[in-house]
Amino acid sequence: MTSRLDGPLKVTGRATYGADNNFPGMAHGYVVLSTIAHGEIEAMDVTAAKSAPGVLAVYSPFDPLALRAPTSSLLGETWVPMQDRNVAYYGQPIGFVVAETYEQARDAAMLVEVSYRALPALTSLRDGLATAEDAPPAMDGSPPSLSVLADGVESIEDALAASPVVVEATYATAGQNHAAMEPHSAVAVWDSGVLTVYSGTQGADLQAADVASALREEPASVHSVNPFVGGAFGGKGKTSIPTFLAAAAARALDRPVKTALSREQVFTATANRPATVQAISLGAERNGTLNAIRHDSWSATPMDRSFVEPTSHGTSREWYSTRNLAISQKMVPLNIPPTTFMRAPGEAPGSFALESAIDELAVALDLDPIELRQRNNSAAPPGRDLQWSSKHLDECFRVGAARFGWSERTPQGRTDGDWLVGLGTATAMFPAMRFPATVGITLHDDDTAEVATSGADPGTGLLTVLSLVGGESLDIAPEKVTPRLGDSSFPAGGMSGGSTATASAGSAIMVAAPRVIDDLLALASSPGAPFEGAEVSYADGRVLGGGASMTFGEVLHAVGRPSITATGSSAAGEEMTKHSFSSFGAQFCEVRVHRWTREVRVSRMLGVFDAGRIINAQAARSQIMGGMIWGVSAALHEGLETEANGRTANGDLASYLVPVNADIPDVDVHFVEHPDTLHNDLGARGLGEIGTVGMAAAVANAVHNATGIRVRHIPIMIEDLLPE
Amino acid sequence: MRQFELSAPETVDDALASPGAFLAGGTTLVDLMKLDVMTPHRVLDINALPLRGIDTQDGLRIGALERMSDVAAHPGIYPVISRALLQSASQQLRNMASIGGNLLQRTRCSYFRDVAMPCNKREPGSGCSAITGANRMHAVLGTSDACVATHASDLAVALIALDAQVRLVGSDGTRTVALADFYRLPGATPEVENDLRPGELVAEVVVPRLDWAAHSTYVKVRDRQSYEFALCSAAVALDVRDGRVVDARVAVGGVASVPWRLRTVEAALRGSPATQASFEAAAEAAAEGARPLSDNAFKVSLMKRTVVRALLELTEGSRA
Ligand SMILES: Cc1cc2nc3c(=O)[nH]c(=O)nc-3n(C[C@H](O)[C@H](O)[C@H](O)COP(=O)(O)OP(=O)(O)OC[C@H]3O[C@@H](n4cnc5c(N)ncnc54)[C@H](O)[C@@H]3O)c2cc1C
């Protein structure tokens, strides 16, 4: 099994993350945050801070660093601090102190006195439901509300009314913070008119463009470097506040500047997954055939309405075969920190609601929940002609049920001593996509190759994938391939997000490799070259022709070329007009709930996935495990709490709980491998995010099986399960 | 963290002679200094002081500087104590943290820990943010209109159940105080948490001999399985003979302003059969006088259930 190339560096502390870079004369910045949720900054007294030891500069809305909000086609506008005096949420960056040391900057920041003119703040999603607005169109351009109705059916209400069995319920999911191990941070260095920013990001070329735009510099004069990223999960898609501030301050002060958010600051000065409320109605025939699905969603969004969690579009739009479907997405603007993508945006919280509702329907029909799902298995998304390219969800459930011992489940669960034991399951789906990516392949005269793209490996294993797919495409051992990532000077790799990187970069490698091999062969048979005039071919890292063979390094040597390079690009293409694409999975989980004190403990979990071809079994398994653990976390532990005044009540890792080892049993992951070459030549579909999808519902469904209590919100707490 | 001066006295007399904040394991002190909640100008590292030793000859005597992990692992420690310790914090913290420091740890109330928020305990008279704020983790017993924070030590709950005392050393000499009297209810002065005088050291914890405390346990209910403070915990010891409870000790944590002894529950248990029915009946008195807040009413029922669970586990054997 191939292990991770960057594993040894990471576990021995030798991987250099953004903030690990140090330069002579480097100054340190500390961000000042607001302590009201809505209002205007009337004054900021920075006198004491300015005269504190070591302080070099104190920036504020009254004396700001010059920054402009950059816009990208993928992520829209990115807000930059201090350009006006408005406060729209508690914990908003409103100032920046730069000093000789980190401690001096932090101590001085505590001396900044802010006076506000406070305005009423709206901070509760529940209170804001009444003033919800239509969400903007979804990522794919579809309108916020849409329906697919069978011929002769007037409305979804009619379809539900005509259904013999109907379940209706409202579900809620809490906001979440990405809580990546590496806090958002940056080191910015100007050298001869070129700015280098060392900062963890999901896309070096995008970050370089953002920073150039924010500083009004030429794109060519900004270089972004992030060979390692300490976790991102969507939270490092947009360029972060420390990156803008360090870059601007480094220019203003003519010194390298380092800035890192504290863990507490990460909770408000970055962006979170928004909380949601979702109302679902399912109408079915007595045999379980779905007649109608209605899924109405409300997502919290910050006052700038910059991101909405697309829970209806991410799930009910595509998951089941149904004659009638109506979905809607609304947003509730609140005085809360920014929101953004987080692992399986839409699908993760959406699947909690939809897959809980399906479980409720199974109970209402007295049908096995797997049986119910299989009866409504779709060949294509409702109302669409394009069939799934390769769907083996049935097999996932079949294999999973056998592996997990599902047949021993009873509708009432069972008891084991003082523990109530229940089993739950859920479907997982995540769209298979490709983002535009370009990869450069260089063959060197020492018989090694280099595969480079500016994209990122935030722990996903992309670095290793580059060497594996590179080796395969060049017909050489992967050890001969040096993969390179995380540098905006490499061919534009776009963003590592949307579970697309392996399919996108991998496909681009498969375009670049034949090109560089063609170039090599042309070179080998060119006048004066070893195979001049011969019929040449390539295999096993060697050029063959006229009965002779040479390695590519030997050929390059012979012609006096140290290396040759070719690039290849890939993007979503023609295939999108022929099929629908998704990865699929079946989640299983067993929980134990204490009879007296009602703690929920997950005792077993299994995920079986159909994600096309698996390139690196170890990395794939790790991704899925991580995702499943995220799902347990969302189900039982994690949830941002916003107080009435907009303060995040649990904005640190002491009170924002994530599972510890003791909470996680062995995690069983299994793949049914069916390469999907209709999606891309590699046959691989994304599997970064699907691991978390459905898991929270599987936990909640298992809790219901164990206790008979249906909890329709996550995280599920002890008090939800205490009988009166 | 503000600048401070660090010294390391080698004798108790030297430590008592110089004012400053005592540093043992530092897992509370340094944490709160980083948050700007505690801002001592002088810090005295007391780790060289001879406040060590675990003696199990006649009851227990535990030096204030003994580490939580060492005490938990020591043979002859009553189970309720070692279980309380082993369910506290993490192994890394237990290796660092001292027994004296544990008893003096500050509350985990998130408003106490955030200097941007009013808190009567941190800044007397500034107000209590928790009463109207996020108070799920807070206390329902022993609270006042000025403070609803819990005392977060698990060890203290076990010790209170066992009638433990602390030996204190000050410049005026040595005194011994029952732990039950040592902790102060918040009342109107939540900033005063205990009976310790300025400059006084906790030298030793003394637990009177109680042979049937070999039959004791600690149940801790929390939002994850490890590395988290109690929503509710129960320390219980039972003397059961011929199916009847002869004597009982019961205390609860995570629900009260100070480690909370349940003497009425103990009285109800005494003389009753060791059965689930009588445990449930006795536990009814557990939450007497409880004043639930907006987010923590569930602690009233959870407290009774935790007590019942602990009593059952003790009489029926652990049923993991
Ligand atoms: C992440 C985390 C999780 C935790 N979880 C738990 C838990 O689950 N259960 C639990 O019970 N505790 C928990 N704790 C608290 C931990 O047990 C205490 O921080 C620790 O016991 C304090 O001991 P220390 O030696 O480090 O104290 P210090 O930090 O050194 O001191 C604490 C206080 O006591 C004073 N002090 C120390 N020793 C003496 C002495 N001999 N005489 C007089 N004054 C003294 C200090 O001046 C200071 O004010 C947790 C702490 C952390 C950081």
C-alpha cells in the first residue's frame, strides 16, 4: 500500500507551514476584533497601544492599511478589514497592531480602546426565519425554488395530499467552525518589488490573485507559497484576513510581517458553516414508493449575504426517484461571522434532514430503512434525462448490511446491560465534478520526472496522487516522480475543493504525459539525436527504436537537454452533457445510550462507498474515516452557539467540542470499485467530502432505534434523551 | 500574557515571605495568564518545596505538590479518588497538575475566561453574564444572583464525600480546615472562593480513615467520553451489609457552586435496602433547592440519575 509522501515530514515536524517561515527583521501582527455585533465604531483610542513597548504601527478604520476587496469568479467578493467603520458581527477584525514580537503586538492590542455606537443586532436564526429572503441561484445556476411535478399534478401540496403515507418534520443543524489544526496565518515578504506570501490556502494561484488585487499590485508581483496546508476543509478557500493584513503591513513598513490568528479568533475572524433549519415532507405509497418530496431550507447568512448552505439543492434535488419534487432555499441575514464552504456544503446538513426523514418514513411504513431506500433508488436525478454514469449504491447497501450485521437489527433496538443499543443507516451522495486544472510535467536527464501544479494538499493526499498518477502515465515508478504543489508560479491548479482535485489534476496529468512523451520521441528521432530517423516508441520510461532502447534521461543527455516540459489541462467537459455524475455511499452506525444518564456513544461504524477507481487506498480510507468522524462530531459534539448579543459562546477548543479518541471506535471503510471512465479517463471520482455525508443522520437514526426518541436537531445532547 | 517576574523559593519560609502567585503545575495559572484573566506581577514557582509524599498508613495524607497522575496510580488510594482523578483532564495534564492546584483551580465559566465580558468573580460588581447568557454548563445549586459558576474539580467532589481536610501553612502558622468549610458559596462575593488567606499555602490534603470507602466509585457524565468537564458527576461510597445500607457518602459535581455533599440523600439511604427502588427514592432529594437557569434545567433530573447510576454500579458491579 502506498503511504503518504509527506507523512514522515508531517509527523516529525519538518513540514514547513506558512507561519513556520522566519526572516531577518520580521515584525509580528495581531488582529483586533470587535466586541459588539452591530453598529459603528465611533472612536478608537490607540494612544496607549502606540506607545507600548516594541509597537511599530497600529492600524484602524481611522488610519487603515490600504486594501480593496478582491473578487473571484469562483468565490465572489472577499471582504477586507478596516475600510469603513461598520461592525456587522461580534469578533469582526477592526484593527491591526504590528510590533517587534508577537507578545508585544498582543499586549498592545489589549490596550486599544474602542467606542461604539451600538445598533440592534439580529443573531438568532429562529428569530430571523420570519424575515427570510430568497437565496441567490445555486452554484449550478438553478433558481432557489424549483419543482418537478408529474403530468397532471398541480402542486406539491396536491401530490402530498394524494399520498397514502406522509411524514412531515422540521430539522435543525448547528453552525460549525472548520477548526483546522493550522490557524489562519501568513508571513509576507517584499523583495525587489515582489511580494511572497507564505500562507495556507486551498489555491495558491487564487490567493496570489486575491492579494495582488487587494493591494492593487500587478498579478506578476505576488507569489503565493503553501507546500503544506494544515487543514482547510473549505475554510481556506478564500484568502484569509491575516494574509491581506500581513501583505499590506509588510509593504507599509518595508519589513517582513508574520500574523497568525489565535484559536479563539479563528472562530469569528474566518468563516463558518451556517446553521440551517429544514422542513421536509415525504409522501409515499404503502409499498414505500416515493410520490412526493418537499424540502424547504433556511440558512443563516451574514449581513453581506456572502454564502448560503444549499441543503435542499444539495440533497433532495437529486437523491431519490420521486414523481413529484419541490425544493426551496431561503437565507436569513444575521449579525454573525462570515459563512463559507465547509466539507460537503449543503450535502452534510442537508443529508441529516433528508436521511432522518427517510428513516421516519421507514418507521411509518414499518419497512426496513435499507429496503425503503432501495425501492426509491434513482437511475437519474428527478426530472432529468441524464442517467447516472455509474451508480452502485445498491451494492454499497448490500455489502454494508452483510458486513455490519444489519439483519440482526430489530425495530426497537436491543439492550446490553445498562446500555440501549441501536443501529442506523443513511445514504451518502456527493456530486462528482472537475474544476479547471493545469499540470506541468518535466522529464529530467537523471531519469526523474516532476509533476507540478499550483493546487494544494490540505491533508487530502493529492501530493501522493500526483506521483502515483504521474508514474502511471509516464510508465515509470512513482518514486521517480517528484510531485510539487502549493506555489502560484506552478501551472494553475485552481482550488483544491469540491472533492475534485484527484479527478481534475489526475486528468490533466493524463493529458500532459502523452504530450511530454511525444516531445521526447520527436527529440529522440530528430537530426543528430540517438534515434535519428527511426520509428520510435515509448515504454517503461524508455525510448525504443531500431532495435535499441535508451531511458529518457539518456536521450536527454545525448541531445544536451537537461529537461523537457509539457503542460496539460483538464476541466469539466463534454461528459456533462451525456450523464449525471455522483459518488455514492452507505453509512452504518451502532450507538449505545446509557439507560440512566443518556450519554450517546458510537460503538461501531462502517461506510461503504462507490467513488469510482481508488488511486491510493490508504489515503482514500483516511479521507473517508476523517469524514465519518466529522459526521459523528456534527451529530453529537460540534455546534457553534451564538448568544443574543452576537458573541460566540463557545469560541475556543475548550468549549467547542470535537470528538477525542475515546469517542471514536474502529472505523470500517470499504470501497466497491467500479472505475467511472465516463466521468474522466482516470476513472476516479471525488471522495474527499462524501465521508461526512449521511453520517449524522445514521447516528440520529441509530439513537432513535436505541431509545425510540427522534431528535431532529444536531448536535444531539444528553438533555435531548432524558425522559422527564 | 503580561510580563511577570518569576522566582523559585526553595523553602516554605521563603515562599511565605515573598508575595506573588504560586505556580505548581501551572495548568490553571498559565492558562488564565494567557487569557489575561490572571495578571500577577510576580510568580513563585513552588515546585521545589517539600510539599510531597503520599501516605496511606492511617487514612490518606497527600502532599499538595503530588501530581494527579501519581496519586491516581498510588496503591491504597480510595477508588472514588483515583477514579475522579483518572476521569479528569487528560493524561498529559494529570502528569503536570498538582493536587493543591487542582483544589484551587478556577471555574470554567466561559465569561470568567473572557475579559471582554462582565463577570463578578473576575471583576466584582461588573455583573454576571451567565445568568442571562449561555449557561448550560452552569450550576443549579449553591448559586447566587451574583454568580452561577460551577466549581470544576472532580477530585474535590470525591474528597468532600470522604470528609477530607486541607492543611494550610501561612506566616501565622499552620491550620487544618475541613474541605467542606474551605470552599465558600458565592453569595454577594463570588470573587472569594475559599478560606485561603493571602500568601497562605495548601500544604497537604488529609483524608480520615474510612475502611468501607474501599467500596466507592465516581461516575462522571459529560458531552464526550474523555477530556471534558462534568455536566454532572457523583462520588459515592457505600457500607452495605446483608443487603442493607449501613452508611453512605454521596457528593455531586458539575452542578453546584462548590463541591456538593448530599447529606439528605445519605440519610435516606442509611438503613434502607440496597435496591434500585430505594436508591431512586433517596436520590429524589438530590436536587433539593436547585435553581435551574434557562439552559440547564435538565441537570435536576440528570443529577438524580447520576446518583442512582453510581449507587447501582457500586452494588451491582460495573456494567460497562
Ligand atoms: C484542558 C483542561 C482540562 C481539564 N479538565 C479537568 C477535569 O476534567 N477535571 C478536573 O478536575 N480538572 C480539570 N482541569 C483542571 C486541572 O485539573 C487543573 O488545572 C490542575 O489540577 C491545576 O493544578 P496545577 O498544579 O497545574 O495548578 P496551578 O495552575 O499551578 O495553580 C492553580 C492555582 O492554585 C494556586 N496554587 C497551586 N498550588 C498551590 C498551593 N500548594 N498552595 C496555594 N496555592 C496554590 C495557584 O497560585 C493558582 O492560583 C483541566 C484543565 C485543563 C487545562
